[in-house]
Amino acid sequence: MGSSPILPLVTGSGGRLGLALQQRMADEYPDALFATRAEIDVSDYWRLLSELERLTPTIVVNTASFTHVDGCEDDPARADQANHAGARNVARAAREIGARLIHVSTDLVFDGGLSRRYREDDVASPISVYGRTKLDGENAIRSELPEATILRAAWFFGAGKGKFPENFIAMIEQKKPLGLVADRFGSPTYIPDLAEAIVRLLEAPHAGLLHFTNVGEITTRYHFIRRAVDRLGLDGSTLRPVPHLEWKGDRAPRPINSALDPSEFIRLTGWTPRTWEEAQDAWLSLRAADGRAA
């Protein structure tokens, strides 16, 4: 622990990442504060500021966001309010009380034009409403609080009924036909490992962008689920690869490649996350121990 007490406040704590942060912080930061949207709505600046002044956190971890990519395409005003204005409000309020800020962003700020992993200094050029509003949020944070840490992550996976990848595993178990894109690439991020990354950043101040994902070879949604199906010993005959040009399941455009390079995060913290394959095995083991999803 550092010489100054650290009191984190996590916004958007009702989501999967917020819940993982509660579990990870329980022992090391027992006084950490967690606020759901009902408790602190980041789109309401004055209420947000009032709560931060009352709670006096030293670090705000902002996980609040409208993350439904297709939903953002359907409701761009809501997306802008949550992902852009909300991020600006959090940065402004954190600045007012003298708190640090760690803000969680996304790989979808990139257009997919590169064939390698994206680094922090690569030009962001989003192709969806979600990606655009998240990038607008990043830029607003830089303007309001230049010393903030903006942590981009990608392809969240872990616990959650109806969430990736449990939703697709359930379809396989029910022997429902499932086609998944096999030629759009990314870097999976296990949610408990992202929580660990954020905790490590609590005592590693960094101004600007960082990328975090699990390491290992970049992959596709199809190959990720195919590996899980094989590990579980399920009948995967209903699972088939689909070229992105034939995929009709998304309303929002997705980049062909949005894999992130976590090298700078590793250099800064001295911690190398496990491969996504190792993380997937850990998730599958927990899932089996719980009898379903873990």
C-alpha cells in the first residue's frame, strides 16, 4: 500500500465488471465504494458532483457506459448521453474534488484497418455509434482531466446469464443452430483479469491511454466458442463458421480487427496477464463447479 490512503469509488457497479471489482477489492480495499446507476447516474452532473463531495473518494473508477453496441446504433442520443456526456461529467466532478480517474473504454474506437494489434498511439477512427461516442468520451476526459487514465479493453467474457460467452454455450447445449463470424479478429479480456488490471492501476498513476487484454494469439468469436465447446465435450455440430460478409446478426458495423496490444500496460505495472486460453479454462472450471455459469 502507498503512503496515502486510497479510497476507490466505482461507478456503474451493477455490471459484470463492477461486480468483479467488488470481489477483487474486498480484502485489499475494504472501504471501497460502489455505486450503481440508480445510486449515481453519471449523466446527471450535479447529483454526481454532490455524491463525490459527500463520499470523498481519492480515485474514481468509471465503468458506467451504454455498452449495447447495436442498441447504440438504434438510440444514438442515449449513447451520447451515457458514453460521451457521462464520461465528461465524471472527469469534471473528479477534477473538482481532486480525485484521480480511471475510465474504462473500448477497442471499438478503431476501424479495423490494421492487421496487427492496436497500440495506444494508433489513430482511432470508429465506425459505429458506440465506438464514436466512446471516443468522444475519451476526448472529453482528456480536455477536463488530462492526468486521467483511460483504459481500453476488448471482447469481455466471463460470468453472466445471457452474456458472452454463456449465451452461445447455452445455445450449443440446447442444440440450437449457431453461426458465428470466423474472420473478424480481436483480443478477449476475462473480466476478473480486467478487474485485477484496474486494481494494479490504483497504485500506478498514469496519464493518458493504456490498452489491456489477455495475451495470446488474436482470435475470432467462432474460434473462441469452438475451443470452449471442445473443452466442455459438447456436441458442436450445430456450430458453424460464417464469413463476415454473410453475417446478418449485427445492426452496427464492426471492425475486421480490433485486437489491442497490452505491452505498455505490462511495462508500466510489471504484471503480464495470462493468455485468454488460460483464462477461458479458468472460467470453464468455475462454470463446471457451479453447475452452470460462473
